[in-house]
Amino acid sequence: MSGIDTDRLERARARLGDAVVDPAVWPEIIDQISVAVKATGGVLLPGNGRMPDVPRSAGLDELVKTYFENGWHLRDLRTERGRPLLLKGDKVITDQDIITAQEMRRFAFYNEFLARQGFKWFAAVSFWVDSELWLLSIQRTMREGPFEAIDKCTLSQLSRPLADVASLSTAVGRIALSSVTNALNLVCQPAIAIDRFGFVLDANAGAEALFDAHIRVKSKRLSERPRLTPGPAVRSRERFPGIQGDIFERHRGLLPHVGNCIGTMAFTLQRLGCVS
């Protein structure tokens, strides 16, 4: 089944810029793209497929929830076989690029995961945000049928706009984070800004004053080295993936959710005994 509505797809593509100003519209835009390509829904994923807090259209909520909660992201045949093709430069891949019909009938990913929720076919549009590979993964049900070769050419036209919008969102997010950390510094609150992969993007003067041989930025990551003797501890409220140590308190309420695509966040640092 083909029949992509190119006019509707163009209207959805034209709305991508709205996500820079308001990231909350990502699910709506993804849904519009999905409708245009005769699919149930889509989801934005990093190239390794291992990040549960991702923008997606409402039609994929249950599929994405099951994907992560049941560990299918750790045994995703599409990621395993498709990522090398995308890293080589393919803009779009479909099931037909990575698996035969015979294999599809016997692999658990298709039969125990996708089929049980009525899905079977996909197309993934690749784009880059800085040095990170991202995908718009579009899902079709058994009834909607597979994507065809001609569809790949049409979908490939989304790659550049997605990259441009995501990169601009990253820049806007970093400016917003810098403003937040500077504002917190004015009220004597140490704060850092990090991306979803744990890299430090910004640290205000208050945070830098807390850094020492035990807590410091090393290779763009905030790391904590255990103390051999008792000393002031840093209060921890939650662990953040990709960061060395357990030393952050996420600062809520000051930052719009810029990061549903780019994953930037502000955290505050507090030493016990130093903050009332």
C-alpha cells in the first residue's frame, strides 16, 4: 500500500518550525506526518533506540510503553540491522531493507511484540543533531501494509527539515538553560545544565565554587569520586543516565520542556549543611 498524500505531508513539514518555539507540538506534528503517509503513528528516537522519554503521536503510546517496559528496546532487530545502514548515509530504511519475509515470520520482535499490538511495518527517516543520529520511526499496522520503494524517496525529503529544526531547538534550549543557570546564580543557587547523554553544557559560578577533587567536570561530564574521609556530601534526588556519580537535584518549574527532542535539563547542586 502506498498512496502517500504529498500535499498533506508538505503541510505537516511546514509546521516543523513550530516545534522550535513550542516543543509540546511535536506529538501533533508527528501525528500529521503519520496520517499523510497512511500510518498509525510515529516516534522520535535516538539512533540507539534506548530512550523512553521521547515525543510520539498518541496512536503509539501503548506500543512505545511496551517497547521500553518489556525490554524490547534491548533486542530490537530493526535497530541492530538498520543503524549501520543509516550510519553509512541512508536517509530512509524500511523492513524490506533489513529482513526477509521468512525471517519476519520467526523473529520474536515481529511476532511477540509488534504482531500482538497489530503492527508489522515501519519506515525510519534519519537525521543528525550535532553528532547524534536520530530517527523518525513511522509505524504501520498489518492492515495498512508495508512502505514501498517509491515512498522512501518521498520520506527522505523530511530528513533535512527534521535536522534543521532539531538543531535549532538544541541551540534555543541551550540559551534557555544558560539563562536558567545564570538566574539561579543570582539567588545563590549552584546549578548546572546537562544534556540527555550526561554532557555538561553550562555551569554557573555557584556550581563551579563547589567543584573540588571529589566533585568536578571531567571530559565534559560531572563526576564524583568517593571521599576517603568524612566530609560534606551533595544531596541527591535522582540519578541521571550517563553521568558518573549520584549528585544531582533536578530543578523543576523554571525551564520549559525544550528537551522532549533534545533532552536538555537544569539541575541544582546542594551540599548538606551548607543550604538551609
